[in-house]
Amino acid sequence: MPSEPHQHPCLACGEAAEGRPRVEGRDRLHDTPGRYEVAVCAACASGTTHPPVAPEQLGALYPEAYGPYADAGGGLVAALSRVIRHVQGRLALRRFPLDRLAARRAGKGLDVGCGRGDLAALLIGEGWSMAGVEPSPAACEAARSRGVDARAGTLASVELEPGAYDLVVFQHSLEHTIEPHADMERVRDALAPGGVVVITVPNFGSWQARRFGDRWYHLDLPRHRTHFTAGGLERLLARAGLRAERIATSTSTVGLPATLQYAAAGRCLFPGGLALRVASGLCVLLLPFARLADRLGGGGDQLHVVAGRA
């Protein structure tokens, strides 16, 4: 029998539009027990993961091997992993939306979901003073060792200075939050005059998401709670008093190769550590093909936005 429509409002646009589960699946990255559903909003076509989780349940979804938290260890392994992460970060600073920062005077920034502090540390090197918000205490400790003012918790639990931040970054973190609208309102209140919000999330409106369903790499059940389309993300910002200055998509290096891995093997063969970093680096060999496929399909698997106060 088909599942009953979910009655919860869409986490992206807030509409009470009923959505039937379009995607049903499991955790293919870390094999968390359980089955999950993604209900698709009839108004903005964004998705919401069910069943909902309480804040105190979130930690159980992130094992120690989770990529943004895991330490590669010592010696050569750790050195290679750091080099790969550094190169990936430098390339990201040269591409939209982070390339917009080159034209701005460095100020005070906030990295939401900062993990070990990889991105924040790079921005510190560019002259920014960076704070971070991160639920993992161990990851916060690693970020602090790199000069990041990392605060353990979520936007709902940490204190942010009002009107203080020239930059707020959500680099593949907004999709993990359980109350994105409230978080965007908190960010709006924390923005300094002229400050910008820079967001990157998976693109639920991409051809990859439509074609591969629960084997789409960026679905990442159950950690991704909201699956944004461009329309859903723009509506979320508008509801919170923010205005999107530019929305665009791009092709991620790992997205299509990892999705093909899921389609073939049903799971992630390299879930963490150096093996994940090396495999991610090798994915660059398929990048020209992935870009062509995304161009023909109407958009990339990543969605980016730069926004400011409305």
C-alpha cells in the first residue's frame, strides 16, 4: 500500500502542502539502521526527510568516521589527507559562491557546521576572523587548534553577537538542520550591515536526483533533513527576511561518481578517512563527463546562493 501523505509543513517553503513520499531508502554511507522517506512538497518541490528527529537524536546519525569529523591519523596518511583537503578548499575559494569574497574586505565571519575548521582556517589565512558553530565537541576542538572560535552546539543553542558578522557560510550544512527557517532568522539577526550569507546545498531539483532516487549520493539519508530546490531555498530566505542576490548550480567532483557507485554496489565503498579523500580526488577524472551530463540535464548537483538582508 502507498504511504499516507505527510501532514508536516515543508521545511523549505513552509507551505502545508501535502506530499507523498517520492523517495524511500536507507543510509548507504554509514548504514545507520532504519528506513526513511522523503516527502516532496507540492508547492516548491523540495523534500523533507521523515520521520522527524529531535535535537537530542541528531548526534546518533553521525558516527566517528563521518568525513567532516574524522581524523586521518598521524604520519604520512594524515599529511596526504591534509594536502588533499587544502587543495579542495583553495579551489572552492576560486569558484562561485566563495569567489565573491575576494572582492570584499575581510571582516568577521561565521562558519555554520564548521567541522574540523577546514574552510574557516582557509578564510583566516585570507584575513578573516572566523567563528564556527559545530555540534561535535571533538571537531570543535580540532577547529580551535586552527584559530577558529568554534562553539559547540547548533544555532539554536549557541550565542551569536547580534549584527556582528560580515559573512555567514553554510557549506553543505543547511540541509542537516532540523529547523532551517528559525536558523535563517537567527542568521539574519546576526548579520552586520551589508553582510552576506553564502550557502551551498545539494540540488534536489537536479537530473541526478530525479534519475537515481534513493541512490543519489547527495540524498544522504537520514542526515540530510531538507532537500532543497532553487525555488524552495529562495522561499526559505524570503520568509526569514533575506534576499537572494544570485542562485546558481554547479557540478560537484564527487557527486556523479559516488552516485554511480551507489547504483552499482548499493553502498559507499569508501565512507571515511584517507580512502575517502583519495577516492574523491580521483573523481576529478570523471568531472568533464559529469559537467556535460549536468549541462544536458539542465543543472548541476550543487545549489549555491549569495544572499543579504531584504
